[in-house]
Amino acid sequence: GESRAVIAAPVGTRHTTLLRAARRLGQWVGGGALTSADARMILTAAARGYVGFAGYTARQVERDITDGLVYGAARPR
């Protein structure tokens, strides 16, 4: 579901959508139900279409994913 939300996010909501999805998956990482590598792969693939639109860069995608995963992992489910 998080992957679909990231893919479908319209310009102007992409940062918050990706960050929210990364936080949620980070909770699963923190709880041991998902590896960080798998979560990162899923989110990176989902956000692939962001790069190059409305100033969104690959570096920003990576930063949003990292920030969200770290935040979520500190609050495991």
C-alpha cells in the first residue's frame, strides 16, 4: 500500500508522501518484520518517477527515505 501511495502521489505532495511511507516501513524495520534494504529498495523503486520533476532529485529521494526509515525504526511496530 505504501508503494502505491508513493507512486500515485501528485506533484506538491511527493515529499510528505514519501517521508510518511518511509516512516511506516521504518516501523516494520524496527520491529524486525522487514529489512532496511528491502524497505529502501521498495521505496526507491516507487519514487523513481519523482526524479527530474518539479526539482525533485535522486539525492532528495534518498534523503527522504533515509530520514523516514530512521524515524520509523525508532518507533517499531
